[in-house]
Amino acid sequence: MQTSTVQIQQDPARYRVLTGDRPTGPLHLGHYFGTLQNRVCLQQLGVELFLVIADYQVLTDRDTADRPAERAEDLVLDYLAAGVDPERATIFTHSAVPALNQLLLPFLSLVSVAELQRNPTVKDEIAHSQQNSVSGLMFTYPVHQAADILFCKANLVPVGQDQLPHLETTRTIARRFNDRYATTVFPTPEALLSDAPLLLGTDGGKMSKSRGNAIALGADTDQTAQMIRGAKTDTERRISYDPEQRPEVSSLLLLGALCEGLQPQDVAEEIGDGGSATLKRRVTEAVNEYLRPIRARRAELAADRAHLRAVLRAGNERANAVADVTLAEVREVMGMR
Ligand code: ATP
Ligand code: MG
């Protein structure tokens, strides 16, 4: 299900956005072109933005969270550097909003174990997990996410492709809750995908913070060049855009094209017989040029950690107020008041 930007432009007040990230490391180009750029655009169109820093969800695939508070501040830093306006957005950490976690319980009752086990993203995340055994939290992750999205009654969720199965769970839960309690408390949120819903990392797999294959927004120009130089490609000299047959080359072309404001086919045409080395040089230059202002802003913002904490404090306060109202409503319709 896709909402078009034209629909949003016509009536931005009809939409509320919730999306977020796990504080597992610095944001990368996959985040930027997969969802972050869309978040900033939506905010500029006048849509209200909620950003969850999903700190409890770090524990889905590892035993402990590494410096969660510090990493949460780093996410705020990346958001602001990318252009999110903290005056108009609610940026909060999952763990600071207890009412949100209370929603998890009735939501868990609305999905079957078999449905949770079938989720293809959960399967992929299990394959890349840093744990020897799979915890219960891994399976309940999509339901957790439903609580994140529905506590503020968001109806639009800008995400990467890997999140579509999770969003489908949220939609199912919203519908089933409304049906079971004969209410209209929750909207059925829609995904908003970008032109780069699955940017590949340097190893040819999904670019991910936790897989050592990502180009961070905050990386310097030399680190960026080094990462792109080491990216997996193929041996065919002629560069062509063919995501099916040549996924790695095509993902690099897409990345370069997004940075240059061109179509990937046109970039491929221009490179022609230049081979992977020319492609990589061009993409490196395009990425470093594109990220220059974002990186400059990031360096400035990084000097004031107190500001990042203040943004989070304000966001947590607002998210708590919103979550308390929704929880009261839920308890009311469930007859628990
Ligand atoms: P981790 O490896 O710790 O899971 P991640 O890089 O997958 O980190 P998440 O915090 O899980 O990042 O994802 C945050 C958001 O960014 C989600 O909406 C996800 O779909 C999107 N996203 C992550 N990686 C990509 C990518 N490579 N291309 C497009 N979107 C992405
Ligand atoms: Mg992930």
C-alpha cells in the first residue's frame, strides 16, 4: 500500500509520521536514501513527525546494548544533521515511554505465534544475529514496533523495504484491535518507500549498521573512498543498470545517481566501458560532495551534546503525554478503567 507525495502535499495535516532506528551505530547512506530524506521532506511539507530511538529493540539480536544512551544521542545528531527540525519533531527513546510498552500486551494477544514465525525479516535478522540462540524478543519485535507506531496513531511510516513485513503486522494488529473491541481507536498505517528502498552495502548485502558494510553519514572523505573502493562489483567492463542481474553495480549506480540528481541509467551510460574503477571513483566523488553540507552541520552539532540531550528530554516528555492518552483510551475500550 503506497501513499503518494501528491496526496500528502494536498493535505499534510491528515498525516502523522512515526518511524525510527535502533541505536546500534551511526546512520548510513541506506538510512539516508531509504527513509531519512523522506522524513525531512515530509516535515518540510508540514506533516507531524515522531522519531523513535528503539533502544529496547537493540536486545533483539544481542545480549546487551552497547552504550545505549550515548548512541541514542548520536542518532539525534544524525537526524538534526540531515535536516530534521527538532522544534517540530518528537524524538524520543523507547525505554523512556512506559505506557507504550503497556500497549504491547494487548497487541501480543492479537497475533499468533505462527504469524510471528513466518515473518521474513525476522528470519533474516535471526540469520545475522550476534546470539547463539533466538530470544523471545526477536519474535515479538514486530509487535513492539506496532506499539511504537500506533501509540501516536501514526498513519504514515517512511521505511526501507526490510520493514514492510513488520508494517504489515502493525496493520493487522490495528485492524484486529478495532474489530475485537468494536472501536476506531487505531488507523491502519501505510508505508512510504523511497527510490532506494534497499541500498546494498559494500559486501553486496543490505547496508546495515551492524554488518560492517555501511558508509556512515558522519564518515570522513577518506573513509568513504576506502569503503567504496572495497565494494563488491563484478568483472564486466561495460557498466549497465540492471538490478536483477548486476545488483552490486546497480546499487552503486543508484547511490551515485541519487547524489547527483540523475537517473542511474544515465550515469551508467556516461561511464560506459570505464569499468568498476571509474564507477567507484565517480560514486565516491558524488557521495562526498552530496554529504559535505550534512557533515559540516554534523560536526557543528556534535560540539553541543547538552543540546542533543535537551532535544531528547523534550521529545520524551511529549511522547509520554501522547502515549498516556492512547493507553487511557485503550483501557477504556477494553473495559479496564
Ligand atoms: P541494524 O543492522 O542494527 O539492524 P540497520 O542498518 O538495519 O541497523 P535499522 O535501525 O534496523 O538500521 O533501520 C532503520 C530504518 O532504516 C528502517 O526503516 C530500515 O528499513 C531503514 N534501512 C536500514 N537499512 C537500509 C538500507 N540498506 N536501505 C534502505 N533502507 C534501510
Ligand atoms: Mg535493521
